[in-house]
Amino acid sequence: MTPLIVDSSYRLAPRMDKGSLNLLIVDDHAIVREGVKRAIQGSERNHTIAEAATFAEAQARIALLPPDVVVIDIHLPDNSGLELVLWIRELSQTMGIVVFSMNDHPEYVLAAFDNGASAFIDKGSPISELIDTIDLASRLPLQFHCKDWNQALTYRREKTTLTARELEILQLLPSGKTYIEMAETLFISESTLKTHLQSIYRKLSARNRVETINQARRLGILPTIYPNSTGL
């Protein structure tokens, strides 16, 4: 279910009761999880905070004790955070989902929206904004909040965007994985992967894997330096 949109200028009044929430922070970097956890604990909120470093660990924790709000990084070692967003939203219509990412490119904002996130916030934002966004997501889980939403919407109107699945495949292209390995990572067939690749090539006006990576980097969809890159 696609969430309703909250205008980028919309703000809820701060929580007056400072009520306690059960939170789950999903990020593969321990220093990020610890930083967010300490910041929230240092605020007036009396939230209970659990952590997960992987997609699988997050699924297990959610199954054990469903949180009120999940804060998710896009890049996880065993699957995409965007897929976790989709999995959670199919599981629950009441759970708040905040995508917390270093990359605020419109493609990621739109993919988060399409998959059912409650909000998208850049990791460079003040921690107070993250705390307020968590509060907002807990109260309006099916409305989407992002301060750059108007920019993302303009981008969607002007350009044919990649789907969430195509974006996940694009992220894997610089990794050096073979097509079979990428398909296994995403739990799809090789033929399905190649169909998505042809769509990606067409949308980015590229003829092959190398051109696609270079074009995606120029557009800011992929980082200039990619972890575990083969140097393509």
C-alpha cells in the first residue's frame, strides 16, 4: 500500500507526552547505530531501542518483538534496505518506517515512497530532525514525510525513474558479481535479472554494464567510490 504524502513543509507539533516507543535501528555500521542510540537516549524521549546489522537480523527482531518504528539504512550487507521497507509494509500497516540514508538522491526517495516508507531523512540532518521524524512516523505511518519531496516529485515528472528492483540491481553492478551471483543475492532468476538490466540500460541510455555504472555515477545515483568496487 503506497502511503499518502505529507507536504514537505508540513510539521506536527512535538510530542507533549514524550511517550515511550519501541524502536529498531537497522544499519550495518555499529558506530552509526550507537551514535543514533546515544542521541535518542540523550533526548527527553524514553524510547526502548533495539539494533540490527543485517536484513535477516532485522526480520528476526521484528518477528520476536514488533517495534513501533524501524529506522533503516538503504545499504545492508545481505539485502537492500528498500526490500526491508517493502517486507515490513506488507507485514504491518501500523509500523512506522523511517529510511535513514547518506544518499538522498531522488531515486532513493521515490523508491522509499513506492515501497511504503513513512519518511525519508538524510544522515546529515540534525539528530533533532531524526527524533521528530520518528515521532511523526509513529503517529502517521501511512503518510510519507520528506523535506526534499517536491524535488523528488519534480525529478519523477521529468525523468523515467528506476523501479525499486532496478535500483537494487544497479547498486550491485559495481560489486564485481556475475549475473548469476547478483540474481542469487536478490533471490530472482538470471533471466529476470537480465530483463531488468535491459530496462536499466534503456532508461540510462547505456549500452552495457560499464556505461551504466559510469552514467549512474554522473547522475549521482551511484557513489563515485563504491565499496568492494572492481574499479569499473
